[in-house]
Amino acid sequence: MIVEVIPFVHLPKSLSYFDYEVPRDLEEQIKIGQLVKIPFKGRQISGLVIKIKSKPEIKKNLKQIIKILDLEPQINLGRLKLLHWLSNYYLVSPSLIAKIFFPEPPKRIGKFKTKQIFIPAPLGIPRSNVSAIQKDLKNFSKSQKKRFLFYYQSQKYKVAFYLKVAEYLLKQNKQVLILESQISNIDLILPYFFYLFSKKIAVLHSGLSKTDYWEEWKKIQTGKAKIVIGTRGAIFAPLDNLGLIIIDDEEMPDFKQSDQYPYYDARIAALKLAKIVNAKIILGSQAPRTETYYGAKNKRFELLSSSFGIIDRPKTLLIDMRQETKRGNFLSLSDELQRHIKRALDKKQKVVLLLNRRGASTLALCRDCGYVFRCNSCESSLICHEDEKGKCDRLVCHHCGYEEEVPAICPKCHGPSIKFFGIGTQKVEREVKNFFPNARVARIDKDVQVKDLKFKIADLDIFVGTQFFIKSYLPQVENIGLIGVISADTLLFRPDFRSGERAFGWLTKIINFGGQFKCPVLIQTFLIDNFFIRSAVNQNYEAFYNHEIEERRGFHYPPFGEIIKLIYQHKNEKKCIFETNNLFKNLIDLFSKEAEIFKNEKPKIGKQKFISTITIKSSASIIQKIINYLKKMPESWAIDVNPEDVL
């Protein structure tokens, strides 16, 4: 008896499995989906049995498997199909995909930490919304469709609907998988699920210890867990009776693994898994991705809650910062925002000020020669960070973490005129403290350690934060009297086709928070007539979508085309340039009439390596033809299929 085994090692994409002979004493026990110990290149490693056959493909002396690690299969046929599909779709070896399907067992099983889940506060759903939830649940349960877009505004309404739909699936004796973009989002909904479903819950995310992760995995594998809540890696959880997948905040880029190989997208994997196992899938969002809403418009998704769970529109003011500078106010706080902050503080209410830029400035340059300070590793602009006295003492790269001291003179012309432009959270924090010296102010971003916060959340008056604060702390703040957006422009200048979509989505969520807290939202901008900002302020998703879909149609971006990004890294810059130019020429010769192909002119500097990229954009059919060509490419090239951005 012969078995095909995927070894758990990093293999080239051209290698997928190896034949092994099964010892006679194990023939009656061997099954597809089992993990086995095999000899491989002088080592003993684990592998996954994917096929059983009577004779090998090629007649030769085969090595024998050493032992069966688990008598019961560790992966069912549905997940095995997903494994092979992901391998083909992302052009990586099945061995690389197989490794992320199984957690690494801890060397020693330590003591499992008992979860402390606090009883959640009541959701406080209005009676009118309760009937709307029942209507949505009825539409979901009666529909013959398998794919749904749940478009909502109220966070409370969302949680209530997820609880109801999960309860419905459990009554059908089915399992539910909920994917969140961030660990902090899991923490927000977890108490409500534990309160209703208690020991039927399992949680999977990178913040767990190896022991805790293994225990949760085993809880799922044994069927004890009926509801799994996790980040993107939870898509590989061993659910054998899956009835529903929920992807919450489906527009978030975190669902795409972009920092390491394989560059898989949990949303795409979830859609495929749901199709394989005949499960339903819900994509939830306050501001859906353009391609998702396009799917709803074209009946590939059924739209839920397009008119239910709507919150009261908050008072939203747009402040033209060009007029502020004309009046001589060059600070980050407009006169109008200052008045609203004072009014909220007088009422003993809390103030939240948001800006998607850490540090004190966004650009450091020499006014004498125009030299821009850039990262030595990746060439991103360096950001000024201040010390406790408000003096700029460090230049930091927010892309790769590189930092250096601020020089006394320009390294190019040796002049003394080094200046800092733009605003970051440090600068805003300093200005707020100057304007409101009696207020208790805290800056909360990735640069601030939680232990460094001088006050508890409840003791603070004004919060200055980034997206990090929104995700991790904003839901904990009560009695908010004002939300201010220091600059709505920061997301608009990224040279990427999703920049408008992300700016619209970010502002939409902030405005919805204002509606939830029943407080005014003030948005400062130098681009008072910008379409994306205006659409968000008017809460007009349809106008945003109609504009965005036509832009994408004209430039053949998703959903009208697909993108592949090829990445080459080498410690020698000349080698990097040579290989990139060589492949680029071949692609142009073969596909220039059918696809748009472009490359970066100069390699970026990564961590001890130079990095070049080639981006290809075309229709799905042409992209598939290009993929077939790329299968023959050297392993030195990494392939990112449908990347989150094209930078």
C-alpha cells in the first residue's frame, strides 16, 4: 500500500507530495487526513496523508512511513479541498499551505488559563430595531442564497443580529465561525457570546499562548466548540459541521496576510470554504468594499439590513482649514473645534480627537537645498518624534521601524535649516495641553505603552488618538460629548486605488460613532470639496459607490480586473535590478497587448535587502493565463495574488 504525503517543510511550488510505503502492520489503520512521521532528507518530520493507492506513480524503492501520529484524521475532505485550492490560487507549494492548517503543538502542555469574561452591559436595542432584527433573521433563514452582505450602521444592532443568527444555526446543529480583523474586536463581542453560549465558545488569535491556542484548537477538533471567534488564521479551524461563516468589518485590510508568505486572503478562503462545505457566509460592514457591494448589486450577494438598524445622524460639521490659515491660525485646532472642546468640557463630557498620523510632524526636510529625510531601509519619509520637553529628538520610519537622531545639519548641503512640516498626534497633544491646561489629556497610539498612561480611561477628559485608539479603546469611553477629526486628508494622498474607499470608510465609522454617542462630529480638512469626504459627511454610500465603481471600470481595477504583484528581494542591488528587468521584458513581450504591466523604477531598501516589484493588471481570464506562466518562475520571486494595495 502506498500513500501520498505532504511533508511539513518549505518546498518549491513545483513539489506538492511524495510517495511513501505503508508498513504492513499499519495498513488497516492508515486513513486520508492523518498526520504521520516520515523520513525526509535525513530527518524525521511530520506529514499529511492526502491519498491512498495500491502502487506508486513511478516504480522505485520507496521509504516507509515511521508511524501514525494520530489515529483519527486531523483534516476532513472539505478542508483538504480548500488546502489544494489555496495552493493553486496563490501559487505556493501545498506544504506551505498545510503548515498553516495545523498549529504547532506545545512542547509541554501547561496549565490552561481560565478565561475571565465579564457580564456585558445590556445592548439596549430599541423595540423598533428588535423587529427589524427578526425580519433580517427571517430573510436570512428563508433565503436560498448562500452569500449575504450585512450592511449596518449601529454596532449594537450588529452584535444583536450576530447573536440571533448564531443561535439559529446552533438550533440546526451547525457550527459557526466568526472572523474579526483585530483581537480588540474579538474582545468587544466575546462577552455577549459567552453570556449566551458559555462553554460552546472557542477563541483563536495570535495573542494566545501556545498552550492556550492548542487547547482551544482541540476543543474545536473534538466538537465541543460550536462557535469559533478568531482573527484571519481561524479560517483553518477544524470545524467538521460548519453551517455559517461571518466576516465582520469585511472591508478591513487585516484579513489579507501581507507580511509573510503565503499572501492569503481570509475573505477569499472563506468564500471558497463555504462553497465547498455548502455553508452560508455573511460579510458585515458599515462601509462595504466596492467589489462586495458590486456583488450585491449583481445578485451574487443578498443584501441584508440596508434600511434597518440605522442610527440617528449626528450633527456633523466640515471645517475649512484654508480659511483658518487665511485668518492667521496655523495650528492643528481650528477656532470652531476649540469652542466645541470648551463647551464639552464645561458640560463635564469627554472629547475624542482623531488623527491617522503618529509623531509630531509628517515630513522633515532642509529648507536650504530641499533634501527630504528618508528611511535608510525602505526610503519612506521619516517622521519627527518629540521628547518629553516637546523637542524633536528622533526621526522614525513608521513603515519598518528604522530610527535615527535628528542631525544638527543637513547631510547633503551641511546647512542648519532643518524644518518639520505637517502634524502628528504628538503635536496635537501638545497644542491641546496648551489650550486646555486644566484638562487631563492623554495621547493613545502605537507609540504609547498602556503602562505609560498616567490615568485610567475613566479619569481622562481629552483623548488624542489614531486608528489604534479607535480599535482598542474608543468603545470603552463613556459620556463622549465631542468627536473631532484633526485632518480628514491623511488617507487621500496614498498612491493606491483604494485610498478614496478607505478615507470614506474611516470617516463613516467615526460619524457612526458620533450617532451612537449622540454627540457632534467636527471634521477638519483642506479639501472642503473632496468627493469622498463630502459623501461620508452626507452618509451617502450610494453616491460614493456609483462614483467609485465608474472609476474602477475605467481603469480596470477590481471588480473589473484582477491584480498580481511580483516581489523580488536580494542583498545585491544590481542583481535585483537585473532580475526585475529580465522578467519585466519577458512579461511585456508575452502579455503587453492583454495586460497592464509596470515596475518600480528603483528597488526599495528593505531589511538588509533590496526589494523590486512588478505589478500586472488585467481581466480574470488573462490573469489566469499569466498565472499559468508564473508557475514556471524561480522560487526567488514571491507572488501576491490580488494584493490589498499596489504600492
